[in-house]
Amino acid sequence: MKQGIHPKYFDNCQVTCTCGNTFTTGSTIEKIEVDVCSQCHPFFTGQQKFVDIKGRIDKFNEKLAKGKVYAAAKKTKKSN
């Protein structure tokens, strides 16, 4: 390895999850904060968490409906 070009490596990097779980690993960053870990991720826990975010299909259908309303309003303006 070339000297002086690699970042400093921390053997005791502390990883903290929003669920409160902490563990130690090696990294080039001294402290890491994550949103999801193996203690709270649905794949590992087997529990499904519902998120209050609309799905991609719902968003698309909303945009499609707005587009139809806009097109109808534009068409009635032209005819008047």
C-alpha cells in the first residue's frame, strides 16, 4: 500500500441505531448513526411495520387524476 493516501481506520467504530441498539465494528468513520439495524428491520424480526407513506401506484393515480382535471379545465376554457 502507498503511504499517506488511505483514510484513518477505526477498529472500534460505534454504530448506533434509532431503536437504541448499539454495536462496534471497523470503519473509516469514528461514529455511525443508522435508521434501521438487524434488531429492528422487518426482514430479521419477522414483524411488518407499516409506514405512513403513500405507495408509488397511489402517487401515480393521483397525478393521473390531476392531469385529467387539468385537461378538462383547459378544454372548457378553449371552448368558451
